[in-house]
Amino acid sequence: MRDTFVHRMIRWYKRPNKSFVADIVESLLVIIPTVFLIKTFVFGLYQVPTGSMETTMLVGERFLADKMTPFIKAPQRGEIISF
């Protein structure tokens, strides 16, 4: 079996005799880019800034928007689209 880059990285990450600080730093180096990618391409948390949506949503109300659905299906009548 070939020793791929991913296998080497996993072995390096799970190495023994790792300090607590090194473990935290390495975890953050994985978690922060993952969260960034999810917030950029998958989901977004937004807040309604003005009263333009008052019949549907109140000013200051927060909502979670799915960013992947427009690539799967076209928007339907009655759905909320955020810009």
C-alpha cells in the first residue's frame, strides 16, 4: 500500500509524546479552516437589518441560510432569498 500524504499527516497528528499545547494548536489548525469553509460555502448565519421583511421576519431576527440548495434546485415561490 502506498504511503499517501493523508496517511502521513494522520500518523504525524496521532504521534505519541505530544504536549498539550501542541495538541491544542494542531487542533485549531484543523478546526478553524474547516469552520471557515463551512461558513463560506455551506451555511451562513444572518441577521435581518431593516424592516423590509417585517411581514415575514422581524428586525434583528437571525436566520440560518443554506447556500447549497440553489445548486441543486431552482428557488420556489414563497422561499426567502438572502443577498
